[in-house]
Amino acid sequence: MKKFSLSTWILFLLPSIAGIILFMIPLPTSEGFKIPIALFGSLLSGVLEPIVQWIALATMFIAALGSVVFLFIPQKNTFMNNLFKVSIFWTVTRVVGAIFAVLIIFQLGPEAIWSENTGGLLLSPDGLVSFLFTIFLFAGLLLPLLLNFGLLEFFGTMMVKIMRPLFKLPGRSAVDALTSWVGDGTIGVLLTARQYEEGYYTKKEAAIIGSTFSVVSITFCIVVIEEVRLANYFIPYYLTVLLCGIILAFVMPRIYPLAGKEENHIDGRPLDLDAEKFPANYNALTHGLEKALKTADRNRSIGKFFSDGLKNVIDMYIGVAPVVLAFGTIALMLAEYTSIFAILGKPFEPLLMLFGIPEAAAAAQTIVVGFADMFLPSILGGSIDSEMTRFFIATMSVTQLIYMSEVGGLLLGSKIPVNFKDLVVIFLLRTLISFPIIAAVAHILF
């Protein structure tokens, strides 16, 4: 193994340890366990609460106006062009996001758009979109701690013999997965999107990671199980979520639609598995350390650290926030003011009855409504009498994973190559595959 200076070792170790602590180590708070990044976001959200809606409104308008203007500007490889030069569909989405922001904040137009259960839920001072503006700031600025100083190269080399055969992914994706599982699914999506854009993942790999590993945090799992009044079942509940998550992570990359994604990088390069092989006289540890130290040695510029972080923040604000608001509001409107999810849930009623889940009719509508928002199934199912059914609903709502008010909106707003149809199919497949597992556990427990 090549020798490196002490300063290079320090440059690898200190930022990487800081990144692990900030993004992956949950700390106890009055609201449950939170990773420091989410805690910082919550604290700043409280400070900015009086003005965060106005920040969101201004950002939505900049995103919409910039995208319309750049429709008429020739394509160039500049940061501004990459930020605003999007397709007609995404330009319209950003415009819709800006219009929704105005209607919600000033409570104009149909109440269905701005009510506290639809757009008002997302863009209230303590709502998801408002919180994203604060967590994006810290996550974006500090994301280079995970990306720039060798941590991913080190873990990627160490984990490649596990991640590639099991999940068809490079070893570095283990960090994305861990960040999502113990931290927050939104940060996992952002981390994956950034690495895809930088050419570390193929289109297929980015789609698999973003739609399969970006689970909700442990803290949210606690909130869900408490909402259905089964907090004393948290351990079997979370173990079931883990079991389903691992099985789904193994199955989903091998079936449609993820199996059919292109094995090319964003710049057109094909997948090169030879690049993951160890050179002669190297093992996983020595090869991983050398790659990590080389990466750290290339990133000595403090200016580049903050420049990269600031670009991350702006990209998240402009590219992601309007999409989350637009798609999230529409999905919640459909859930709140139409019977579409109850109708779509009807086919699941015989399946629930087949697996012996009590109160099948009431439970059926909660299965599909999870596509709109991850918390809606628990809210709707909280009044069901059967503990077995409430356990089933709570567990299913987390394992379904694709929620348009959060992960789904983030995926669509990123450059990760998944579309709305893909998300619908992935959601349904995850539901059907998880069904017998969760039902079996529910029967054992109750």
C-alpha cells in the first residue's frame, strides 16, 4: 500500500468521522431519537418559523420563473443552466408548485388546495416542505463530509462483496442505505442523487438505491406505532420492517421495472465491474484505505468544500422543493376529497380476508392511501378495533416506502431515472411482496 502523509490521514479521518456522527448517529431528544442533521434542521425551523413560508414562496417563484426563462436559452454546461434548463413537464411542475405556494400561504382559491390536511399540511410553518428548507441547508452544506474525503471509497471497497451479489449495487451504496435506515430517507435520496450526478452510480443502481433503501427513520417508525396505539409492540414491529426491507432489497432489483433500467452512468459510460476488483497484493482493507486517502488528498480546498455544499443546497431548493409541494398537494387532495384511494383499495379486501386480517374493508383503503403520504394509513387505521389489523397497517405503511408527499416527490425532483409509472409499480410490488410476511408476523403476535 502506498504511503501517505499524516495530514492526508487527518484529512480522511476527521471529516469522515464528523460525517458519520452528523448523518448516522441518532441522539436522544425530547421528541425521540434524531440524527444531528435532522436536529439542527428542527432547531433552525423553530427560529425561522415566522418567515420560512416566505422563503419557500420566494424559492418556488425563482424556480418557476428561471425554468420558464431557460426554456428559450440554448443548452450550456453551466451550473445555472443545469439548475433551470429542464423539460416542459418539470417546468410546468415548478410553475404549479409556485401557484400552490401562493394559494396555500394566502389561503386563496379552493380550500381543497390549502386546507390543513392537504397543502397546508406540507407548507405550514412546521410542515414537511418548510422543514425540508432547513434540513436541506445543513444536509447540503455538510454532505461533502460524506462525499469528498474518502468515506464512501473506504466503505465502498469494504462492502462490495456483500452489496454487489446480494443487491446488485456497488459497495459505497451501503453508506446511503445506512444513512436512510438510521437517519432519514430524504437524506438518503439526496445522497444517492448527488453521487449519481457525479458519475458514481449507473442509472439502474441509482434507481435501485433511491427506491429501495430510502426508508423512514427509526424516529418516524416510533411515531407510526404510537399512532396505532401499539407502542409496546415496537421491537417486533421494527424487526418486521427490517425483515421486509432486506427481502425487498434482494427481490426488487431483479424484477420489473428496476431490472430493466440502463446499466450506464449519467455521462453514458457503461458499468465496469472490473473497476471493483482488487489489484494484486491488495485486500479489501488496504485497497479501500488507499482509495480513500487518494480522494482525501485531492480535496484539500476549503473553498471547494463550501462551494460544493452551497451548490447542493441551491440544487435541492430549486429542483426538489417545488416537486414535493406540487405532487404532495395533489396526492393529499385526492386522498382527502375523493374516494379514489378507497376504490383503488377494494381489490385488496379479498386479499386481506384470505390472509385472515380482521376488519378487511376498513384496512383495504389504508393500503393504497399510503402512496399519497406515509402517515395517512396510520391515521385512518388508528380507530380500527383489531390490534392485529392496526399492526398490519402500521408495518405495511412503512415498508411500502414510495410516498408522494416525501420520498416519491424527492425522487421525481431529482435526476435519478425513475418516473411516476415506475413509482406506482414499485409501490404495488412492495405492497404485494410484503403482504404475506407482515400477515404471518401479525398472526404470530396476535
